[in-house]
Amino acid sequence: MFGLFKRKMAPEGPFEFTDEIRIERPMAAVYRLLDWSDPLNAQKAQGDMLTPGDGAGQWRLVVTKLENHEYLIALVASEMPVRYVYDCNVVPMIGRLVRTREAYSLAPLAGGACMVKLAVTAQLVPRLTARQFAHEEKLLSASCYNAVARLKIHAEKGADAARDAEMDESNGFRIRL
């Protein structure tokens, strides 16, 4: 009887979120948008501040509208034009997210298009309740979708269109394509 009112706890992580999208551009062009070292990197082109980090394969990103946070990025693996993987820590932490590993894989499609898959492995703070975890899961799922949606918009319509893409609250805060 006393266990009836006990909080339900979430499982311990890490947790993976995936999404994929068809982009009507060649793999090499899309890969350049992902590559932190490329002058055509999407974040730079959309007006975010990207600077070198403390070592090789490291960067610091400050996103417009989140100027009080710094994303510390470390390259894990890159294989032009099929795979790009990096770790990301946000300082100070946003919500209950400790860090992510973001792994992009690209595959060619007919007509010069490509399929882009993003797998985000997220580490959350320990000892979340089931309700807290459900909230984080919703946000991370939308974030994963928005990353590939914004990449598609950027690749097909340009940096300005990607920067100006709005999240739709009625659609779980996902970017409407």
C-alpha cells in the first residue's frame, strides 16, 4: 500500500533518438554543411558564432538567441562524405541534458539526392522521475527532427531560409517543412 504513492523513476541512460530525411542535394554538399571546419558550415552560415576550441578537432559554438550558453564540440569521427560524428556539451547545462553524441550518416539516392540520418545519443542527469524523463524525451525527439529539417532547408533553400524556419508549437515544437 505504501508503494502506491512512490514516484516512478525513469530508466538510466544514455538514450538514443534518431531521425532521417531526404535532401535534394548531393552528399558532398550536405556534408560540408555539417563539417565544423568547413567555411560553408551551416551554423556559421546561419549567423551563429563558431570559433576554434582548445585543441585539434574542437570548436566553441554560441547560437543566436542562446548567447548565455556555449556549445563545446569535439570531433569523434569523420569520413567525407558519408559520416560525421561529434560530442557536444553545453555550458551552462540546458535543462537536464548533460551531453550528446551526434552521429550523421549520409547515403546517396537517385537523382543527386541523399538520405541523411541523425542518431543523437543523449546523457541526462541521473535519477529522473518518469514524468521528467517523458518531458526530456519529447524535447530531444523534437530537437533531433529539427536538426535534420533545418539541414534540409539550408541545403535546398539556403542559410536565410534555415535560420528563419519557425518551430510550430501545435506540432510538438517541430519545424514545419
